Amino acid sequence: RREGRDVVGNWVDCRGAIKQVKYSAAWVASSELLRSWPASYLDEERLRKPGTMMEGASFIVFEGPAARVYKSADLAEFYVEHLSWYERLLASAVRGLDDAAGIQRYARAAYRARVVEATARLSAERVVAGRRVVAVMPFYAAGGGQGPSAVEMRADYLNATLVSIRATLTRDIVVAVANERDLETALERGPLFDVLFLPDLVNPDKLGVAALIAAHRALLGHPLNRSAGARHPRKWRDVDALYYTESDQILRLRNHQTLFDL
């Protein structure tokens, strides 16, 4: 949000000399704020700079002009279940054990079944937020990348993420991909508001920042990139807010209306 009060309802202004205090892998920002930034702030040149890896998309927004970061005082108000974090913990737990690889395969298979089962239980009913919110997420399953999750798990994680957002916040979802295989996977899990296809991205670990840059350009009414013939995303004109997340995070939101109290 733009500059304002320190406390608004259940939301507290999050400050600190250490920028990690502000960090979150999922956030909502008003289109008013994002459109107030010039295209030069979120330029493709950023992809050539340090600090644009997995967490870069969040820090770039949190440290943007006139931005203030608010977090809910009550954890249950707005949070995500980071599905791949279990795999990170699993890898640490089995390190040094006999047949660690076999244990991981068994545990991942069991966990995958749980994720699929939990996804099926999520409500498929649309929540009308009262404002046009678009959810944006990067998705990469063509290789290992920076994340800890097994490649074969990522489509299931994506599906769980999409279902939770549709049930909780919005059906207007955008997936950013960098290759044809991931594009096909995303389209199979539609309908989607849009797909940001970024095949020229050299380093997939920077897909999050690339997705943010493309979404910002779309909000401004600019072509998604500078290449000749790049389309102008007109339907983004009516977007009121952007929800950014990773493609392995189940959204838990107590009351979607409180997001707009800020």
C-alpha cells in the first residue's frame, strides 16, 4: 500500500532495519501503487542485476517508491502453506541415513497423495472479492531450479495453489512460464486470466522477478516485452489489486474483504 497509518484494523506496519523482517513469499498490492511506478523501476535490466533470484520479486515491491508493508497481527488472517517446505525438511532429516534416497521417494509419494487429496477437498466456489484481484505466480517444472521440490511434484503443487486461490480470493489467475512444456501444464489447469510466456529468460531462478516485471508492464498497458509485435494486454486495465505468490503455496484467508481495509 501507499504511505499511511501504522495500524489499520488487524494489519500492522512492518518496519525494521533488516529487510527480512518485511519478507513474505505471498502478498497483495494495489494496482494504484504499482501503476504509480514508472516502467523504468521494473525494467528488464533488473534481470541482469544481483538480488533478482527467488525472493527478489517480493523485496523489489516492498522496497518500492511510497510502499509500506503491512502484515496481519493474527497469523490466521492471511497466510500460506508452503508445500515444498516439507521436502526441504525431509532432505535435512534423512541426510546421512542409509537409503536416504529411498526414504525420500517413499515419503514424497505419500506426501504427494496427501496434497492431491487435500486439493480435492478445497471448495471450488468462487469468492467475489468486490474488487478485481489478479493472482500472479511463476511456474517452473522443466528442471531443478533454485527450489527444493522434486520436479514431478510441481504440477500437483501448482494445481493445489490454483484451487486454493479460486476458492479463497479470485478466479483471475496468471501463470508465468519460460518454456513450452510448462506452458502446456499451466493451460491444462485453466481457465486462466492470462499466461505470461517468457521464453527468452536465460535463468529460470529469475522467473519470479520476470513475472513481476511482465505483470507491471501489463498493468501500465505496455507490451509484455520490447520485442516487435508483443501484444498489449488490454484486459489488465480493470485490475484493482495484484496477489503475488509462488506456485506451491496454498492460500489461507479468513476474510478477503479485510485485504482492502488498508
